[in-house]
Amino acid sequence: MTNRTRTPRTLSAFYLVCSLLVWALVGSTTAHAELTIRITEGADAAIPVAVVPFAESGSIPTGDKISSIVQDDLTMTGEFRTLAPEKMLSLPSKRSEVYFRDWRLLGQRYVLVGELTRSGDRVQARYELFDVNREERILGESASAGINSMRTLAHHISDKVYEAITGVPGAFSTRLAYVTLQRSGSEALYRLQVSDVDGKRASIRLESDEPILSPAWSPDGKKLAYVSFETGRPAVYIHELSSGNRTRIAEFRGLNSAPAWSDDGRSLLLTLSKDGNAEIYRMDIASKDLKRLTNHWSIDTEASWDHTGNGFFFTSDRSGGPQIYHKSSEGAEPRRITFGSRYNARPRPDPEGKFVYYVHQRNGAFHIARTNLSNGEETVLTRTESDESPSVAPNGRMLIYATKQSGRSVLTVISADGGAAYSLPASEGDVREPAWSPILR
């Protein structure tokens, strides 16, 4: 369901001045078509895996080939190097047809085989994953989906294969939220969109003449919180994706921004300036009760819960420029985390508490960097120069952010160590403000 707002176009000077707090989009025309994957860099130590085209029984739709989607999913992580079907010596669909010597000859470490069977409006997939060197089956399952949900089935299989090989849950069945801009002369149209993690099946959830910022997923993946200027001033909304119902939960005097959900989905971290200065608050969603968590003359903003759910990271200029700070609990003293440059902002921790990722300025360019929380070591992960809005995959293995390519804003996904990358440009124009969903159950 798409929501539509048409309102006067006003932005106060205060929000334009606070570059930490306001997103300004510029560009040409953004269509609401699906994003398109472009693999730009692979990892040096990618694992070779053969995804054999699945055998088919019954009338299977030709548009979304399960094996091709699985192959694309594994490839885009940068952790795997897949084998083109035309280079395979055979096309087995079950264990008795797998000749391990042939796959060793082709240099493959793993081989995935399967068969699709249609029954009425459902398709059942039977699939098996083999370790070629050990000549052992390490995964063997069946799964089914409606005839119109082949991509959902494929992403499910990709998740299972990824976990069987790496021991880490896959994130291919997750979703992305992001904001696009269509500009025509002085007119602008902002769209909040949701898609598969590979950019497919994109859908518009909100359209507005005014900016939409900072989408954040609820822990169950059923809602988005975001900032909208549709009334002419910033307000925080909660948007139920299945129904399209929206609730405005914060519209105080001054700034209302940067929502971040608690692990239990009952509260949000917010940046509010209702008392005169930008500070971090926690709001109980049911009661709307507020608790102030920072109290300083500086700008405190962009809070994000840490992996414990008790503490949080945030951006503050209390040291003279924007830096990342951490509070281990709501009442603890803030501890400065970043020191490598005069500008570090928008912290996003990984789910295991090992790293925090953020926007880092160096030599006039903006990159994505991370700090090891155990030893303070900082690593710059990107080589592009206008990077912003990092969001960490729920399994901690990938990171999405917005950047510029050939003058256009695109989304780029890199491995958590920066060793592999792929981009998700829109068919035209700009796309920004990405948010990676939790693992959906």
C-alpha cells in the first residue's frame, strides 16, 4: 500500500545548518523501478561452489529460475565464486548422479543440486549440498512456496546453503528500505521504498513532496520508523507495512529525528531539541513517555543501540567536532570511541559487539570506516569518496551504504571487512538512506 502526502514545501534554516541532522538530496530523476546489482569487486579467497540448474517436473515459471537466483545470492556476498553452468561436465539433480571426481577436476569445493516439482499452485524444491573433498552431504532439505513466490523460495535456499558452509545465518531473505528522489525543475518527489536484499520486488510505501529520512526497521520486520517533513517540519512516524497504517509519535518543537528501535520493539531512541538543544531520548511507544539520556551543551544525535540492548552509540560534537561516543547503559558516562579524524558520525554497531561502523572523513573525502571495540583499531573500508548512511546486515557479514558513482547516488554493499562489493543503482537518478531489515522469521 502506498501512502501519499502533498504539503507546502518549507524547511527551516535551523535544519539546513545542522549538517549532522539533515539529509539534502540533489540529483535528477529517480524511477521507482527495481535496483540492479552490479558486482564491482570480489574477495581474493572466495570459495568455489557449483549451483547446478535444478531439474524441473511440471510447469515451472520461466521468469525466476531458482538456481540462478541462488547463484546470484552467493556471488554477491563476495565470499563465493560460482561456476557457470556451461562449464559443468554434468547436470546432476540428486546424490546418485554426483561424480565427485568431475567436480574436483573443475576445482569446486561444494556442489548444490536439486529438483523442482509443481503441484497445483505450489512448487516444492528438494535440494542437497555436498562437500566435494569429503564426498559428504552437508545439507539435504525440502521447501515449498506459492507459484508466485519463487524468489522467496530461492532466497530461503540461499540462506540454508550459506549457513551450512559458513556456520552463520544467511541474510538473503531480509529486506532493504531506502529513499529515492524524483526531481523535475523545482518540484521534488520523495519515495520510501522496500525491496528484496538484491533490489528486486521493490514497492513504494510512501510518497511526499517533502524529505523522508532515516528509515529504521522494527525488530520483527513488520514496521518502519522514519522522519517525514510532510507537515512542513520534522516528525517521526511509525509505519505498519502490511496495512499501510501510520502513526505520528514525535512532533515536538524543534528537531525530531534519528529513530532507532529497541530489541523488544517497545521503545525508540530519538534525537529531540524540544528543550533547546539536540539530545538523545528514549520514548516508550505505548505511553509516549520520554526519558532524556544525554545532557550536554553539544549536539548529541544519531543514537543506535549496542548489541546488549542496554547501551547505545551516538554522535556528539562535545570534543569540538563530530565523534562517536558510547554509553554502556542509560545512566553511564559517555566514552569516546573514535579518534582517527576530526569527523566521525552515524554509528552502526555489528550484532556481536565486535565493531562499530560509521562515516569517516579523511583528506576531504567521506568514507565508511569501522573501529574494533576491543582494541580501538580503526580501519577505513571504502575507496569511494562521498559515502554515507551505513547499515549493517543482521548476520554482521555485510554492510550497505550510499555513495556516488558517475555523479549518481547509488547503494553499495561491501563485506564487513571491505574485501568485496556490489552496487545497487536505481535505473535512473538517486537512491539513499538504506536500512537493512532484521532476519525475518
